[in-house]
Amino acid sequence: MSQLDPPQPSLQGTIQADGPRCDDRLSSYSYELPEKAIAQMAVEPRHSARLMALDAAGGWRDRIVADLPGLLRPGDLLVLNDTRVLKARLHIRRSDGGAGELLLLEPRSEDTWLSLVKPGRRIRVGDQLQLTTPGGPIGIAVVDADQASGGRLLRFPLRGMDAMEQLLNSCGHMPLPPYIRDSSQADARYQTTYAEKPGAVAAPTAGLHLSHELRHWLAAAGVRSATLTLHVGLGTFRPLDTEDLSRLELHSERVEVSRQLVDAVRTTRAAGGRVIAVGTTSCRALEGAAQAHGGQLDAFSGRVKLCIRPGYRFRVVQGLLTNFHLPCSSLLLLVSALIGRERLLEHYADALASGYRFYSYGDAMWIDPEAVLPEARP
């Protein structure tokens, strides 16, 4: 696996570790995953994916995502992440003539981007890279190294997100996870139906289940929706390497929480509705914005690196729609914070035994607010 790849699935045996102190050990969030359980293609239609619906009694029901209008209540608010995935993987020529690859992570200025590079030892500060485009080759300057990510800062001969996305659409490739083997067929579905703001290098995968039809059915059932933006980057997919989770720090990601969304959340809560995050990125953005304002949700534009793990009390989010996540990942920690690590791993074992499909193109889990641990509720 190169540094350009999200983490590979762990196929190691389950680590048996119980007790409250085990919640603070990364190895306690491992589980055994057969390769055949990793979804290679998304189902059609989107809303036909299976849905493990958790209940307040500790059990679950086998549903499909299209059942969401009946699981939610009129007046509930769905919070969606409207980030759009960039075709951020580029094939280039190095200064010495050899082949190389880039994974653009985020802009650092109008013309400079942070990027992971391959091969890292052969792409150095001062090098001039060449990218072949339909309009001819362009040069990319390697202007600095970034120690936090292990990447490079690259200067392009064009400015602004619109120009950059146009370039990437012409010669870039969708940065699909490495466990999806046939990228030629899969990348068309690696975008939500409501993706609007370009900037992500990975999809907010829970949102991939929401078809146009399902969003119409939800609205007809009285379920409202609002959007925020978290551009998915290293903070989501970089593997964790800290066994002692009390010392864990995540890479920060760019977040935009608007005044309109804040007002929608407040109106929902005042009327007795529930705030439901679609995906862990929406959840982390809401909670990170609240943390930035002393625990109270308010408009926010900046970077969030909040690590949510068991013991965390949520400030905003009451329920969650999510996928089945990588072992020992920050996403698994977040879901464990809602329902408890041991219960989550039990449900994952049930999901595997029942043939649920895992990861980006897999099935979903619905965590009803009544299923959330009392001590974790807002």
C-alpha cells in the first residue's frame, strides 16, 4: 500500500478485550472481516441497500434504506454533507523522466495544493513535474514538504477551485478506496446525489444511499433536511497508529456550518424534532462546530480535528445513519461513542453472519436516538 491509498481492510482475527479501560485501546476496535464481505459495487437503486436498524432494547431489525421515512418522524432534521469528490488522483512524469502519481488533498492558496505523492522518495522540493492534459503538458512545481501529512506542496499554473476542478475533470481519476478493484465501473457512483461544493478526496459514504426518490419520500413524510460541508481528507481515511486513544490526534479537515443550518437545528429542537446526521462526517462537523463555541452550535468556518470516542457526550447529534467501517478507524470510534464499543462489535458480528455488505459501497446502519447511550445523548 502506498501513501496515496486509504487504509486497507484488516483481515486479522478479532481481539478479545473487554472492560471499560479497553475502550481506550485502539486494538480493542479490531474485528475479523472476510474479504468477500467488502462491497465491490453499489446496489441499484441506491435506496435498496440493506439497513440494520438498531432499537432501544439493544436489538436490531433487518430493513432497507427505503424504509427510512417510516423510521424517522415528521419534524426530524437530516443533516447532509454536500461536499463533492474531486477527481484528485493524477498520473505525472517526474523530473528524472520516471512515472509518478499524485493525490491532491486540499488547496493551501489559490495556486498551491497539498498532495500525497508516489514515489515519495523520488519527488523532492525543487522538482518540476509534468502533467499531460488535453490542451498539452503543464508543469507543476514542488515548492515545499509537509511533515504532518508526509506530502508535498505543489504549485499549479492556474488559480482557483473552478479552474482546478476543470483540470481534474479532464485528466484526473476518482480516488476510489484500494479495496474497490474495478474502478472503471465503480467511480460513477462515488458521489452523492446532492454533492455541490468541490473539495473532498473521499465520499461521505452514508449519503451515497440517498437517491433523489428517497429524498422526495422523506420530504413528503415531513422530514426536513439541511446541509453543511466537510471536505473529506486525511482526518477521515488516514490509519490510526496510536494504541493509547487518550493521546490520539486526527488530521484536521475543512468545515463550513452556515447560519441557515444553525437556525434549522434550533428550530427543530424547539419543536421537539430530532437532529439526525447522515454520515460520520456530518456528525463530526456538527460536533466540531459546537466544540469551537464552547459546546453550543453556532455558525463556523474553519478546521476541525475533533476525535469522538467512547465517553464523549454529544452536543448536537441525536441519531445517525452510517455505513459499516474499517477496523481500528476513527469512524468506528465515533459510532462506538453513540452505542458503546461492545454493542457495536456485536452488531458487526451479526451483520457479517447475516450477509451485510461492508465499506463504501456497502449497506447501512440506522442508530435511532433511543438506541444511543443515555450518557452520550445531548
